[in-house]
Amino acid sequence: MNSSKVILASNSPRRQQFFHALGIPFLALSADIDESPAPHESPAQVVERLALAKALTVGRRLASSADAKDSGPTQEFLVIGADTVVAIDNEVLGKPVGAGEARAMLTRLRARPHQVHTAIAAVLHTEGEPKRTRRLLNSTTVEMRPYSDEQIAAYVATGDPLDKAGAYAIQHQQFHPAESISGCPAGVMGLPAADLVHLLSEFKVTVTRSPLQVCPALTGLECCQRQVASSP
């Protein structure tokens, strides 16, 4: 399909960065859905449900718009939804509400491993209806370094943690929160690039740059695909 009809169901600057860097022409539209976990959902189930809900919500909105109707019955577009959660002890840590909650989250995560789950959903809409759906789940373990209370306070004072799940960004050069990462650094940032490229290929959408080029530039860390390629 024509990659100019790819819709990213997100206003996240970080996700848009990956789309731009991979060379994917796209339109970004926020889904604006309730992202609260449902009762008894695991963290992985939360992101899979929400990624699909975002893609379906934006797709339905576009399909019902006047512009979509005027474009004729052959209108076709692919909507990509994504969702990320930080989880420790099987509990989801969302974006902190204020500096106090950010400090509490970072204290809880300190010198411990936790999981970051990111799901990507792709929904192909044809003639105003969702015709084909695919989902991928990426799970990464992050071991945090033993940063001090003073380092937490300095990082929180920058304001950076307040729009981040789990109150941190792995790519923050001054705070540098992660001791080690087992899995996909791009997934921790909110969009596992290799999974996205694989998903897009199933819908005949090609990218102009490889995750091997893009991920180190955006995360400051080695691409997980290079790690896989170099393993015995």
C-alpha cells in the first residue's frame, strides 16, 4: 500500500521521531482514549488492549469523517497504535502526577530490575471498515543503577520525568538511569523500531532507513537487532 496513507495514532514526540527517522511518511492523530488498566489485567495485557484501541479509535474517526467519505469507496489507510507501560512487581507505573510521585517512583525503581512493555497494533481500514489487524508485544527488562536521593531530586527538578511512564527516560544524558537493558532500548522509549518495521512489511509498507541506523541515534544505545545478529 502507499506509505503516505499511514496514520500514527499518537501525539508522542518520541514515537513521531522514530517514524521520521525511519523515513515513513505519516499523519499523526491522537486517539484520546481512557488509558486506565482494567481490573485483573496484566501489564502486557494493558498495552496490547490499548494499542489496538488507539488504532481502532483513530481509524473509525477517519472513516466517518467527511474527507474520508468524499475520497470514495476505495479509501484505504493503515493506522498504527502503540502503548507503553513500566511495570514492577507486576504493577503498572504510569506517568507521575507531580514531583512527589516522580520521586517516589524513581526511589522504588532504584537498583532494581523492572519490565517495560510496549505493544504495537496495525489496523488496515478499507472502505470505511477495519479489515485486517495485527499486534506485536515487546517486553524489555531494565536494571536501574543505584542513583542517590540527590540525583533523583536534580532530575525531577528538570521536569523531564513528569511526562514519562515510570518517571524516567533511558536516553537522558545527565541522569542516565539504567544500569543495564535486556531487550529493546527503542521499546523502552515507546516504539520498538524493529517490530514496527516488521509489522509494516506485512502490509507492504517499506522504510528507507534501518533500525540499525536509527535506534542508536535516538536512544544512544546499541540496537537490539545488532545484539541478535552478533550472538552465536
